[in-house]
Amino acid sequence: MKLTKIFGATEALFILIFIISGCKPDGYIDIQHLWREPVIEPDYSGVTIPVNIAPLNFIIKEDGVSFTIKARSSNSSDLKIKSKDGVVSFPVKSWKKLLKENQGQRIEIDILSEDNYGKVIEYDPVYMHVANEPIDPYLCYRLLYPGYESWKEMKIVQRSLENFHESSLFENQLLDDNCVNCHTFKQNDPGRFLLHVRGSKWGTYFVDDNEITRRTLRTEEMSANAVYPSWHPGGRYVVFSSNEVVQAFHMISGKKNEVYDQSSMLVIYDCNRNEISNIEETDTVKYMETFPCWSPCGNYLYYCRAKQIKKGFDYRNIKYDLVRKSFDQNLKVFGNAEIVFNAIEINRSVSFPRISPDGKYLVLTLHDYGTFSIWHKEADLYLLNLENGEIDLMDLNSAETESYHSWSSNGRWLVFSSKRGDGLTARPYFAYFGSPENIGKPFVLPQETPEFYKRFDKTFNIPEFVTGKIKIGPRDFARSSRKKSIKAVWSGSEK
């Protein structure tokens, strides 16, 4: 009888130990729980991500000689990873399976750290929400060193957002180190876009599937080159601003240089007829016009407008409103300009208007003065409701520069340039857009190596979504640069 009692107590003790250990992650018994999330870089905590995004690899910035990472949800099996150095790299296939099984749901990432003495720290889980809507599969951007001194090693690349593959679209070293800029797609179409080349291989290179045509858009009637473009949704027309650009340098700390227009006007190019003409302004006041942007329906042209500067001007007083003109697509006739957002009234300036694919919203960059917001730390993104005229500061801004931005083809994702990392180099950040009240926390373009942004010293410029892979490459542009440029014909003014 006594032996039976001893056996029963021993059995109970083992059962108790088993239950306790079973309640602890990975069978650990001595675990200290910190009531906070672990610090990870990049910061992917609380973000809303596309179902088709590449793995969000990160580094755990906590002490430890061993880390256990477990991504889990109620809809799929756990994805478990071990790391000795805190670097977390998810297998691509396992990551894609995890996201697909949790579309529209939340993923929890549990992290444990262990030190040399066997002490284990458990943190609050890191959460990610997987959206129902996918993101466009490719992103196109220009890579260059930050600053203004050199055009060396400048290229335009396309990056798959579904994995980490990146390939060059244009490399200026194959074109006598010429400057390349303003790559612009017709409604995210990988087979229809243009870009400018400045230098010995000058011209605007139009891409139509696998065919590249080099054109000279500037005519004798134009005082400056065609610069910032916007494709009409129909594909026949492209509106450009023709800008006389000046660069000045600051003598005060914290400011490097200032870029502004001495004059600018809008011109419209007919791709079918190779004709270019200016868009006539009926107002008696002379204006500078820049950053054209077509509405998705093609019935309105939005752009930024400021009064023409005069001799002895102060560049800090150059401020742009957001205006628009109606457009008759059959007659190729523009209406009168009307102010959409009066930024001058609040002593601010507008740049980079971009309209959502459904035509309901417009994102713009608002800053103190001028149009070249990339050098303005105070530049932020604002959301304008085109149906009621309400405008609000977006929650996705930081204390550093936010400037260029674009919409995905389904209107559910925004990509924008931000210098929030170091205040110098711009990186592409993404944010989910469900509604003005439902905008996701921004996350940086994921890289295979999480330390990438600490080492990479080039800036990402003009991030644009693309709905598929671009088929042409650097050598195709090099071959086209050896062909004679086709000169556009001036056809007068468009009212």
C-alpha cells in the first residue's frame, strides 16, 4: 500500500512536469517573458503586406547567442527557423505557402532568445496582416548616388516584388555615361514606356513592346527640353512639362542645394503623328506649369502651377497650386484651368500629383516652396479626396523627406520614396490603401539580406509599379542610341 502511494506521487510529478513543459515554447521550462515586442530591423511589426510579397527577412536586434523564430497562424502549420546571429531568412516556398494560406488573416511571429548561460527570453509576438489584394509583381526605379555631383554608375532596374530578383533595364555606362531619368509607364504597362537620356546620346526613348524609338521632342519653338511626362490613358498622347531648370547651392548647414524652374510650360505630344504643341493658357497672368498628371478616365489633366518669377525673386516665395484642365478626347481641346487645391493660400507648395486608378483620390507632396521636394526635409504626402475636396496629412509620413510616389494598378498599394532611414538616401516604402481611414503602416522594400540598407549607399529614385516583366534591356537601348533620332514636328498651340 505504501509502495503504491509512492508510485502514484512520482507519476503525478512527471505528469505535472510534462504539462508545464508543454505550456512553454519549444519545451523550455526556465523562460522569462518580456512584455514588449523584440526590436527587429527593418521594422516589419504591425504592417499589412500583399499576399504575393517576397519574404520579409529581418535582423533581431536583441542580445543572444541563439534565436528561435516561429511564424504561426490559425490557418496553417508553423514555420520554424533557428538563427545563431539573429538574422532571419524565410525560405521562399515556405513563406509563399504561409501567406497564401493566411490571405486576409493575421500572422504571429514568436521570437525566443537564449544567452550563453541558457537563459531564455520570450517576447510579445510580432504581428503582420496579409491583405486579400496582391501587389503588382514588379517595381522599376533608378539607382544613383545621392547628391548632384556625378552621373556615374546610374542605371534603371526592375525588381521582382515576389522574390529578390533584380535586373538592369538601362545602364548609362553603355551610353557614354549619359544621364537617364523620368522613366514613365502607360498605366503600369511593362511594354509601353519612355525615358529621357541627356548627353551625347540625348533623346526621349519610346518603348512599344520590343521596339525602341529614339525621338527629339524639343523644337525651335520651345525654350527648354521636354521633362516631366504623363501618358494619356488612351496611349496616343503624352503631356510633358518643358522646364528651364536652375540649380543653386545653400551656404547654411542642413541644406545642400536648391533646384527650381526659371520658366516652364506644358506641351502635348501626339505619338501617332510625331507632333508636339504647347497647351495654351487663356489666363492673362503668366504662369510656370509642371508635373502633369492625367486622370484615369483621360478627361482631365492635373498639374502644378505658380506665377512666373521675375527679376530679383526670392526662391522661397515660389509656391505652386494644384490645378486642372478638362480635355475633349475627340477634339483634342482643353478647357480653362481651375484650382483644385490652393496651396499658396496656406503658404505651401505642391508637387507630384498622382491619382488613384478609380479616380477618387489624389496623393500629392506638400512642402514649403518650389517643386523639387526631394531636398526638402519637411516634404510630406497628403491625400486629396477628389469627390469632396477634403485633404489630409497621411499617417505614413516620417520626420524625414517623403517625395515621389505612385499607385499600384489595383489602387490598393502605394509606393513612395522616403529618407527616413538616414536622412540622405531615399528608399522605396509600401503602404496598403483600403480607404482614407484604412492605410497600412509603411514597410521598406524587402531584401534577401536584411543588412542590405546599412551597406548600400545609392538612392532609389522614381519607384514605379509595373504589371509584368520588361522584356528589353541595356544593350537594346545601346543599339537604339546609335540610330538617328526622329525629330518631332511643331504643330502650334492646343487650346
